[in-house]
Amino acid sequence: MDPEKRPPAVSRRQFASVAAAAAAGFILTACGPKRLRELPRERLAALLEDLEKDYTKRFGTAVAVADTPPIQGVTFAYALDLSRCIGCRRCVYACVEENNQSRDPEVQWIRVLGMNKDKGIDFSESDPYYQPAEVPQEGHFYVPVACQQCRNAPCTKVCPTGATWTEPDGIVVIDYDWCVGCRYCMAACPYGARHFNWAEPTIPRDHLNTKTHYLGNRPRSKGVVEKCTFCIQRVRVGRYPACVEVCPVGARKFGNLLDPKSEIRYVIENKRVLVLKEELNTMPKFFYFYGT
């Protein structure tokens, strides 16, 4: 063959990437509808029943798996008062308890970053491992970071299996049964808000939250990506996320962005508001503000 007409050499990494994409396409074609809403009602009911039986057997206690749909006319949004947060991390542990994260190793969906007041919000100078004798520490303030529930979410665009998407109420979700653990979404997320489950999850029976949602806090298997879902199992039945309820200083606000009388709209319209990494145009529905 003429050397000039030979096809370009393909590296092992390039071949692996193409093969993964082809496999994902085959899976999608072979298995049919992937998203929960695309399943016929009878198949969906059977799926939820099977999951409940599996979790009940695994944990030795009755576990419910709901499929509560989005509420029409609602787009959820979050606001956090940086002038009030004291860095106590109660939100972190309430989230772990509510959403059935693994305890060993412990997976945390919320990170609280300690910041130096003299340097402002500077991620290169932040400390996620601060351990002072008391909080708030003098000369410091705190920036909790979780999924920003972006309207222009980079993570959903790179998933090869379509396992992650944005629901009509604005919550970015993951179908754990369709996640193949490639971690493309983790690489795409500029907030470090997605977390890979490296080991078989350990959840003590007496700490298991038995009221779960298919797209939220149901137990996950090893080898999937997980993240904050605004406590989808709570907010779709009219409750606040666990982190909002547990905050001792009322730094966390949550509500319907489309309701002009909601607390979240009041914050946006009347306070000094900012979003993280605004220059990336991810358009978060997680807002930070200064209440005082």
C-alpha cells in the first residue's frame, strides 16, 4: 500500500474511547427506553417493586422506592447566605444521613470550604479540611459547595449513555442503573460536585433512610457517580432539603424560582447575589448572597 494512503495510526486510548462510545450506542439501541419517564406504567411499577424487594432483603428492613414526579409550575432553586454560614458542617452530615451515602468509605455530596477573609472567594486558597477548636474561626468565612443544578449543565452533555439529565423542575438527576462509571461527567463538572462510588457502599441498618426515590436517595451500587439532588424525595412532596432544615443559623434558603412571592425570589431580587464561576455560563440555580 502507498504509505501516503495508509490510514492514520490509532492509539490505544483513541481505540478505547471509540469502543466505549460504540458499546454505549449498542446498549441504548438494544435495551430501549432508559429514562424512568419513558417506561410504560406497568414496567415501571414492576421495576420499583423489584427494587423494594431487593433493598428490603439486603438491609433487613422495609424500603420504599417512590417515583414522585415533578410538580407542574415549579423550578427549584437554592440560595446560601455567606454572611451567616459558620462552617459547622451539620449540612454535610445531615445530607449523608438523608441520602443514604456510604459510610465506609463515607461519601459526602457537600463540601464546606474555609476561606480567608483577606483573600475573598479564592478556591486556590480554600481549605476543605479545616479543623479549628471552634467555628467560625476568626478571620475566616465558609463556602459550602454541592451540585449547582446548572441550567446549562456540562455534565449532562458528555454522558455516553444518557444516564444524567435535567428534570422539568430543574433538578439534575442520575439514573444509577444506566451509569457505567466512566466519570466523564465528573471531568466536565467545574464545581467538583459529582462523586464516584469506589467501594461497595456501607450503610448501617439503623441509619438507613427507608423512604427513597428512584432518582434520589435509593441505595447505590459500587462503581457509579452520585450527587446532590436537592433531596428530590423531600422537595417533591413539599418538604425542605435536609441541609436547609438542619442549618442552625438559617443560612440556607430554598424554593420555587417561578413563584414571585417565594423566599428564593426575594433573595435574588433584594440581596447582593453571585454564582460560582459565572464566566463559564453554566447558569446555576444555586445562588450565594450576603444577607448582612
